[in-house]
Amino acid sequence: MYDQMGEFGKYGFNRSHAAAYSIIAYQTGYLKAHYPAEYMASVLTHNLRNIDKITFYIEECKRADLMVLEPDINESGFNFMVNKKGQIRFGMAAIKGVGEQAVNAIIEERNLNGPFVSILIWLNELICVR
């Protein structure tokens, strides 16, 4: 019996992995084909801290006719996201030097008091409160 298990182990493990990877490849291909903006927003978010990969994937978005919009204090979230028009909005966390606390503070302020109309008004309120 041990000899039979050993023989199966030579090819059985590889087959199970190949089957599992084929399912993942199918699901990934389906998402990329049917939800391209959401798929690419996810890929970009996965590479938040790697500007070289972000640049590469933004070029990939251009080749696929997907629009990647610049960061917007009134629309961007922490991660890359897809807006109502199907465009990918740059995530604020991908901006070099912008930390998680700053992004969370901006989003919290926006949620509490609506869209920003002027950075001067926000800074003035921030300084006066403290």
C-alpha cells in the first residue's frame, strides 16, 4: 500500500494543484472580461505601495480603454475604486507620503460635513478647533 501511495504522490499532487489553478485562472479571466474596471481597481489596490507596478497597471488600463482618474479629495477613497461612471479613481493611500491616518481623517471629515469646497476653510476649522 505504501508503494502505491508513493506512486500516486508522483503525479497526484501536481494534478490537484493544476486543477485548483485552472479554477482560479478561469475566475480571474471571467472577472477581467466582465468587470474590467473593478478587476483593475483591485489589482492596483493590491500594489498600493509599489509605484512601478502601479505605473505598469495604469498603462495596462490605458491599453484596455479604462480611464484612471487622478486623486480627488471629494471622491477618492483609501484604495483604488470604481465610480458610478465606471472610471477608476486613484486611491489616496497610493499617493507617496500620504499615510493611513491622513486619508482616514480626510474621509471622515468628508463624510461628516460633505464635500470640501476649499482647503483654506478646512484648515481654518482644523486650527480653530485645536
